[in-house]
Amino acid sequence: MKSSNTRRVFVQTTVATASLCLMGLGALPAAAQSWPTKPVKVVVPAPAGSSLDVIVRGMSETLTKRWGQPMVVDNKPGAGGTIGMDIVAKAPADGYTLGIGFNGPIAFGPFMFKKMPYDPAKDLIPIVLTSSQPNVLAVPAAHPANNLREFIAWSKSQGDKVSYASVGLGSSSHLSMELLKASAGFEATHVPFNGSPPAALSVAQNETQALLTVEPALLSLVQGGRLKLIAVTSQQRLPTRPDLPTVAEAGFPGFDALAWNGIFAPTGTPAEVVNRLNADINAAMTEPAFRQNMIKQGLIIGGGTAASFKTFIDSETRKWGSIITKAGIKLD
């Protein structure tokens, strides 16, 4: 699998982010300067306390100050994020209803659902990437493989006896392993779980032999000596685990599989308001308290232009659409 410009989108330079933040209201058209005149609602398609919720609430104080209006968080979980994003897609295109979307209801959904209530490419405008997070490959602590090459060789030697866990059908955890299987040419049976705790426990107990998911969800079992990590799915090593090799380093150049999220608005939202939103959210993400909180959760802070976010989404949609179609993954 060839990677596009994923890392270029994710690793934003300080100069680029700073220039966006320094735009200031004086550089914006009159329509953007007059917006907002009332509270701005941000729909979170996940429960309170989730990572998406934490990201949005972490920016609320800064954005409220910049806008002179309250930012209201509206949690609308359910149906893999499509309930919340459908609300955003059907809202008036005036900049007063936004949403934080992620892989599932934006890049995966169109290929996994027979019919979605909205078309992500037509009904939503990307505003800015907020964060990303790679998955790490965990195996039982006593597994004979100590690196990815050994795991792939072991898996090939087992024929159809290997099974892997995921945090849910159609999740980034699930699809990342399907991408790895396709890239490395080994077979393994998918066993979906409802969330990371039971999925990780199944691997710790050797009921399944591998799991790709985000690092924080595995920390307690790794520290307890029940799991070991052998690879990370980003193109660069994790700052928190510099000794953990990437999948690309194991012989799969360009391999990149990240969970990501970002802010969206309904299609038709005025360009000047989109630009204002992009500048203000970029500024909010430079706040030290916000950055420290994101790093603590293992998140790579986003940023950049609306155009770069759209380019990234288009690339992700093509890549994962191919994987989903090949694997025959359906959610209805």
C-alpha cells in the first residue's frame, strides 16, 4: 500500500500554525468579523468523557474568548458517529453548528453502510484536523515473536489458526489489521469486541493472538507484564516509546494507519466563516494547557489549513475504501 502525504498533513510546522494564528480579525472579511453573534454549537458524536469530547471541551475556553460567544458542546453518540454527523450535515450552513468527525462516519461509513443519511463528501466541509493517534500492535507477553517480522513469519506458519481482536467491527483497530494482513500476506480471523478493555484482555489471555489499538488502552496490561508491544502504525516512532519500531521499518515502506478527527461544518458555510473558524481553532490548539492534555493522552496535535485537511480526507477515503471493499466489511 502506498501512503500519500499523510505525515505532511499531520506534522504541521510551527511557522505555518503560527501564521494562521496571527491572521487576526483585522485580516478577515466583514462577514467573518461579524460572526458569531450567538452561541456556537459543536456536536460531539460520542459520549461525554470520550477523547472527542475532551478535545472539544479543551478548546472551549479559548474559543469562547475569541468569539465573545459561548461554545456549546452537544453530545450525540450512536450508530458509529453517524447520528451526530447527520445533525451537522443537515444544520443551517451559517457557522453556528459544527461537529467533530472522525474516521468512521467520514472515511469508513460510505463503504460499510448500504445507505448513510448524509454524504460526507458532499454535505460536510472540513475545517481543520484536530488530532491523530497511531495504533500499536500488541501480542501476549509469552508470544514467541518479539518484533513484527517474527510475528508475520509465525502467523504464516500457523495457517488459519491465528485470530486477532479488535475494539469493534469497522473500527480503526479492525481496519488497521486488515491493512497489515493485506500488506504482509498472512491470514488471521477477526474477533470483534465491544471496546478496548475486553479486546486487550482476550490477547493477554491468549484467546486471540494480536490486537492493534491505541497505546493508552493497553498501558495497564503492558505494565503488568501481560502484553508486549511490537510495532506502531505511524510512519514515525512514538515520542513516548522511541524503542518501538514502526510497521514501515519492518519492511513495509509507506505503511500508515492512524485514528484521526477534525472539525466539520455543513456544506454551504461561507468561505470567510470557514477561514475564521480554521484560524481560531488553530490558535486554540497552540495553547500550552491544551497541548499538554493532548500529549498526555497520546494524541498527535493537528492543525493546518482546511484545504490540507480535505486533501488528507480524500486520500484516507480512497485507501480505506479499498480495504473495506476487499474485506467485505458491512455494518448493516
